[in-house]
Amino acid sequence: MKVRLVLLGFALLASTAMAGAQTKVSGTVTCAKPDPQTALPVGDRDGHAFVVMKQKCTWTKPVELAGQQAKTGEDTVFSEMDGGKGRDSGFDVTTMSGGDTFVVHFSGSSVADKNGKLQTQTGSWSFVRGSGKLKGLTGKGTYKGTGNAEGGSTVEIEGEYQIEPGR
């Protein structure tokens, strides 16, 4: 009886440890020039504005989650620009090859040139939710990106995730 209880305890401990295991994830996404994009000057000094934008994105090096690869995404971004520096916050909704989706919240900073064209961006992200096989998705990571010639951006992400069934 004691041996059974000990074995049952080890089995329970092992399954709990496996359920909480984090899996590394990385990928690259390219986003088109924002459309629409609206800038509202604050009026307190030159170059200080609130900017809201939406971008269509394509995963050029897809992340893979639950056997599916990321295909397309759409970012909705709010940025407070002060001169060429921005504080950014937004959401990405990505559709996977199997039709499931995930939502990411991100925040960070960006630098634009004197014409407002994105030069660099860095920050952190975290999964908000997933659908289908991605239900119970959690995790977080970092991103870094650069502006491209078309007015969009190319962003590399890395981090960790797990899928907790029943969550």
C-alpha cells in the first residue's frame, strides 16, 4: 500500500512538471505599411503626437504551435511619439495554418527618422489567448525589428510558451 502511494505521488509529480513545461518559440514576421494610420498632435510641442495604426503581416519564418505554423496576422498599434522616439502598445491577432488563432499583447519602444519612417523597435510580448488547439496558450518573450523600404517592418520574436489544457 505504501509503495502504491509513493508511486502514485511520483506519477502525479511528474505529470504536473510536464504540464508546466515551457517550449521555446521564435519566428520572423513582416508587416506592410500601416493602413490606416492617424496621428493626432498633442499641441504642447513639435513632434509630440498620439498615433493609431493597423498593419497586415505575413510570417516569413513562422512560429510553430501545437503542430500548426503561423501564416498571417494583423497588428493594431497605439504609439505616443515624441520627436523620433515612440512608446508603443498593441495587439497582434495571428491565424495559423490549421485555422486556429492566437492573440498577443505587446509593448515597447520605437525610433523613427526625421520623416517619421520606422528605424528600429524593441519590446516584450505575451500571449493573451488562443483558439482551437491553442486554447489555454500562455507565454511571453521579446521582439526586435527594423523598418523596411516599403514603410512597414520586419520583426524577430523569441520567447517561451505552454498550452494548459482546460484553462
